[in-house]
Amino acid sequence: MVRAQMLRCKRQVSPQSWAERHGALADYYERLREGLQLAEAKQPADPDWQSHTLSALYHRLCQAPQKHLSAALNGFLTALKRQRSLAERWSEVILQAGDAAAANETRG
């Protein structure tokens, strides 16, 4: 509850700063993921790849939910075909980001 209130306050006080911070964090996690240099077929099973991918997803959706929602949903469908547990975590991240960003498109 307190975390949600703190996030809401930060987002409302400076929406531009909110988006910039989340964009920078998404970039960071995407660089970590790319640094793993995994073959595409091995990516979904790798715990580090999953962690970096889901963190980047969360921050992209917080940065600009409308802009990144279609890519997030496509990623969810891909994960659902490959690994159900990853798809479940993917959907949780979409909902969490929707709550943090107060985005009706991604909220539960």
C-alpha cells in the first residue's frame, strides 16, 4: 500500500522525470540481457535472461504504457507458446506496471 502511494506521488509530481527514469532503467536491463549473448532458442529457459527481460518490460510499460503495450502482449503470447511459467510471470509484470503507472490499459 505504501509503495503504491509513493509511486503515485512520484509519477504525479514529475511525469517527465518518471518516464525518463523508467526509460533509463529499461535500457539498463536490456543491455544486461544483450550482454548474456544467448542463442535465441536458449533465451526463454535462462533465469538471468528472464529476469532482465521482465525487468525491462516493467520499466518500458511504466515509461510509456500505450507505446509499449502491444510489444508486451506479443511477448506474452510468445512466452505462452514456449514456457507457461514465464508467461504467468510476464502477465504479472504487465499488471504490476499498470498499477505503478496507473495505466488503465494494463491494470488488473
